[in-house]
Amino acid sequence: MMSIHFHEEEALGKALDHKLLKRLLTYAKPYRFLILITIILLLLITAIELAQPYLIKVAIDDHINGIYQPMIAYQPGEAPQQGVIFNGKEFVREKDLKSIPTKLPRYQIIETKGHIYLIQGVIPKDQAYQVQSINGKPTIISGGKSYVTEELSIEEFQLFRKQDIESLYRIGGLFFALLLLSFILNYAQIYLLQYTGQKIIFQIRQEVFAHVQSLPLSFFDKNPVGRLVTRVTNDTEALNEMYTNVLVNLFKDFFILFGIMIVMLKLNVKLALLSFISIPIIILTSFIYKKLAREAFRLVRTRLARINATLNENISGMRIVQIFHREKQQYEQFNKINRAHYQANMKELKTAAIFRPSMDLIYSLTLALLLWFGGKDVISGTAEFGVLYAFIDYVRRFFQPINDLTEKYTIMQSAMASSERIFQMLDQKDTIPNPHHPKPIGQLKGKIEFDHVWFAYEGEDWVLKDVSFTIQPGEMVAFVGATGAGKSSIINLLGRFYDIQKGSIRIDDMDIREMDKYELRKQIGIVLQDVFLFAGDIKSNIRLNRKDITDEEIKQVSRYVNADQFIEKLPNKYDEEVKERGSTLSQGQRQLLAFARTLAFDPAILVLDEATANIDTETEHLIQDALNKIIHGRTTIVIAHRLSTIQHADKIIVLHKGKIREMGNHQELLALKGLYYKLYQLQYKDDFPSNHIAI
């Protein structure tokens, strides 16, 4: 039996995040080339984003405010680079020179009270000055010194501004080109990333679904459908967000963080270190959030699975709910489960509601410190305004990836909680394994032997006890007995949907545990009392995705089992739409389709598990006619409560409390006057005198 079982309310395993991540990354390995391209694109995008504040800093300090920077006056033609020619001199800004000559005069442009002056000399930034008229000429007085001064007209001032304006045009063009390039690269990166993420999730869903199909029926006995649906849908979607929003974009956030730190240190070490004060506080806050968030996400996933399970159960059983007028009680039950889910979500939201504002508070405090100290440095002249602006922009950009990391961490916690459940299910072992080297079975003849078989679904609560019988090829054998006698268990064991604990089951003198169970099941056709039909059409429900079964063969088997009598009356005949579970068809019609489906697969062994229990008299005649045809040449096992359907069986086996009590044909068992005789009397008491009925 299953050694592991999901208990949603129990604490999940304490698997380390890095182990889960390592396992998750194995799914990304086949797409590593696409991921590498995405990372390269992210590097380029990061470089473009880091360049934008720097370009603005250059525009402010070198060109918008650059007019007020010190200049060196050269003789025309002697300047190392092109400058501004004015009054027979060529002026070049000191900042543009590799080395500053000490013997040449220095000049500076200042602006005060709406007038613009060119002075010989440089006034320190933190030093006040005033304009005086000496001998009718304007003179700048500062620090006890007077400077040779010449007032500039608007046209003359524009002459000095010409290079700045041209440079600003170039910077603006470059800025726009970078924005355009960033748009193109972002589009390519997002498309590649989403494409890769969807491919990975597609692969995971396929693996989960395939694994679910491979699990034994005992697994589904213990796990509600809604819980399994949560695994394949909600939990895999949580992983999708991790792959598309976290896996690669995490690189981008770290690239930006480290890039900003390097640029900040290069621009101004003091302001950079001041900005980095917030890092230890961020790390501490994140650590606290990690402890709180993980449990919150686990609880949300658990409660969500319960909601899905409850919804599936109630919607599937809506007929019973309405028949017994249990709407109010079921609503109250759902309300309780839904409220628990709501409370779990609120716990998660409260955790996130504390963390995100904490990051905003840390950002605001960092910005306040930067403005306080950086502003003082700009006023004192030890730092340029463009550098302060760049720092403000970089701090904003610095916290943006931190906030993104916050959201990504939230997604990561959700993904970790989901991956624990997905891997827990994927780690479920098939308790009915295929042999490593199965014996080839070919086309079965249909000889079946149960040799001292003991079987229990749980522990030693035996359902079958020392059961032995032999069915020869082509025989029709019926099993009868009270509910719980073990009839259906024999069918489950024959197809190896469960494994026995003692004894052996042989088909054509070969132990079924030595056969490939899938090849075995292909040769056993089972018609159940409760026929399950899939949403689709009539043809697809008979074919069940076997492409080698042609439309003509479908029509042929339908005629053979008399299903064509109702199919041909449908508006679209074999293309008629079948609703979920075949809700638009009657029980008898669904049963006839089940016969057609089974016959289309041409099994060597035919099993009818109470297939005519709920059929109306008219349909039963059609089925009996079909049965007489399809059992010919096949080993047939019939489980039936209606003894009228098995009177012509070659052998009837009577089960009682897991043991074989009687065995023989109809007449032989009646002559024994045992259990079969009593069952027959109960069903046909009108044909017997009342004093003959023994219970």
C-alpha cells in the first residue's frame, strides 16, 4: 500500500530552499541557451539603464551649468582643442583639458542681477562677490580682490553657449536612442523569457499529469480530485511565475544593484557610503520577512487545495445536494472552508503589508540623508549639482530592484510552497511496478487462474481469503454474492490495478506480475456499471484517442452492440456532442457506448462488472443480444446481481465474505440449495411457494 500520503493540515517537509531550487533548475537546463541569451540581453538593458542618470548628470554639470566653469584663454590656433573665440582669444574649459597650464590666464563667466560678466580669474564657489562701478566700468569685488570684468551681451553669451546647446542636442539624441534600444531589447528579453517559462511549465504539467496517470488506484482512493487539480493548475502556475519573473530577472536586479554601487563609488565615495547605510537594515528586514512569509504561503496553498477539493465534490454531487435539499448545509460547510482560506490570505497580506512599506520607509530615510549631506556639499562647492541629482536617481533605481526582489521573494516563497507539493506528488512511487524485463505475452488465449489469493486494501483487513479458481479460454464465468463479498476486487486484481499480498494470479500459465501491466490491460476489456464518458463526441468516446480505429470500425462495432439504434437518431449521429460525464445520455445509452468502446479494442478477456444492473428492460434486450455476439471466442467474466443475466454461464462462483462458498453452473447450484439457491429465491420468489423461501 501507499507508504506516503498527503495530509494537507500537517506540517510540510523542512526541505531546504536550495535543494528545491536545484531540482527546479533541472527543468530549465534544456533551455539554458535561451536563458543565456536572455541574460546577455539583461546585461545590455542594465548598462542602458545605468547610463541614463549619468547622461543627465553630464548634461547638468558639463553643459547646463558648464558655462560657469573656469576657462583657460589661449591664443587662437594654440588651444589643444576647439574652444570659443572671443576678443582675440580662444576660451577652453578646464574640465575639457587633460592638463591645466599654469602660465595662461584663467577666466570665468558669472551671472548676477540679470547681468552676465566675463571676469579674469576664478572666484571660489563658497565665496561671496559684488559688482561695483569703478571709473564707469563694472568691476567684480570678492575676498578683498578686484577682478577685470567685461559685461557680455545676449549675443556674446550665446556664443559661449553654442557648444553646450550642440552637446545637449547630441545627449538628447543619444538618450532617445538608448530608450528606443532599451524598448527593443526589453521586448526581445521578455518574449524569450516568457517563451522559455511557458515551455518549462508545459514540461512540468506534462510530467505531473503523466505521473498521476501512472499511480495506482489506491492513490486516488486517498486523495480528492480537487487536491490533485490544484497540483496541476494552481501550483504549476506558481512555478510559472517563478521561472518567468524570478529566474532570469533576478540577474537583472543584481546587475543593477552592483552596477549602481560601482557608479556611485566612482562619482562620489562619501555620498555612496552614505547611501549604503541602508543595506544592513534591508538585509535584517528581509530575514524577518522570510521567516513569516514561508508559513503564510504554505497555509494559503493548503487552504486553496481544500477549496478546490470541496468545490469538485459539491459540483459533482449537485444532484444529491438538491434532491436532499442540503444547499444550506453545504453552503455553510463551504463558507467555513472559504473563510479559512480568506484568513490565510489575510495573514499573507499582513506579512507583505509590513514588508513593502518598510522598504519604502528605508528608501525615504536614505533619500533624506542624501539630500541633507549632499545638499550641504553642493552649497559648499565640494560636490556638483549634477552628481547629487545622479545620486538621487541612482538611489531610486537602487531601491527599485530591492522592491522587485521583495516581490520576487514573495513569488519565490509561493513557488517553494507549491514545489514542495508538486515534488511530494512526483515522489510518490508506483506501488505496482512493472518488471524490469517483462515476459512477452503476445495475443492472450484467456486462461485465468487464481491460486490461493489473499488480498487486502489496508493492512490485514482481508477482502479476499484464500481464493482459488480456474477459467478456461472462451468460458463465461459469473461471480455473484452480497455487496462487499469481493467480486469487484477480483476484477481490479486481474488488471493489476492492485497487487495481491499472498498467492498468485496467472493468465495463460504466466504470473501477471511478470507481464508488462500496460500490455496486459490492453487485452482486458472492462465494462463498468457506472459508465464514464468524456466531453467530446460519440466517436471520440468509442475511439478514446486510438487513431488506428477508423470511423467505419466505430460504426461497425456500434451496429454489433445495437448502439447504432439510438446513435442514428441523434441530430449529428456519431459527431453528436457529449457533455461532461455523458449527462445528456440515458444510463442505457451510456452502457451501449461502453460496450462499443470495449469491443472496438477487441480484448481477449471481457469483464462485465454489473453492466446491466441499472438498465431498462428494452435496453437490456439489446444488450443481451449484443452479449451473445461479443462473448463468442472470448473469456468472459460477469459480475451481476441480476441472476437472469448469468443463467447460461459456463460456471458461476458464489462469494461470501471474501471466500468462495459455491461453484458450478446454474442448475448445479440450484440443486445444492445453498447460498445461490437463496439468492435465486429472493429474486424470483413469485415462482416459488412461500414455504420454500429460506433466508
